[in-house]
Amino acid sequence: MTDRPIEGVDTGVPPSGAGCVECDAAGGWWFHLRRCAQCGHVGCCDSSPAQHATGHFRETGHPLVQSYEPGEGWYWNFATNELFEAGPELAPPASHPADQPTPGPAGRVPDDWARGLRQ
């Protein structure tokens, strides 16, 4: 990715919250989080039971997500299946709170959570 404006990226939009929007609404849980680079929607990754980040791409066509995990800054392009090790800096915060467990959120992750992961 470059420093010039990129279609599908809005660096001024904050994330929608500290966790997956749909999982939070349904009382579910996630493995890792992804943030839409265009609208800020935070959804769960494809290893999570509900795969809401991919669902958001399918519903909206917003192709780029950034990892929403502490210490990670890579991007994934759903439209082209490309990984980018870095990209533009999005509006803060850059990740979910560092004290939020993975998987998360605390109190909603089942004891046998690893069985719920998707390959």
C-alpha cells in the first residue's frame, strides 16, 4: 500500500467499538477482530464461529480490513485475497483494548472454545 489515497480506505473514521458489532448484539464471542478500513465496522475473523468481518464485506463490498489486534497492523483485501504487511494509519484506537482477552470478550467465551473455531 502507498501513502496516497486508497479507494476503500477512510483514515478519519473511528472503529465501531471494542468488539465485534454483531457478536456483541447477539451475546456471542470471537477469536480475533478485524476492522473495516472504509467504515470502521469491527467484525470477527474467519476463524471465529460467525465470521462477521467477511459477512460485512459481502453485504457492503468494503474490501479492506485491518487487524484489530494489539501490535498488528496488517491489512487483508477480501476482493483480491491479498495480504499487505502495512498500510495507512487509521483513526484511533488501532486495536481492541489490550486487557480484552483473546478469544473474547471475557465472560462469553465457552470453556471448549477451540472446538468452535473454523478452519
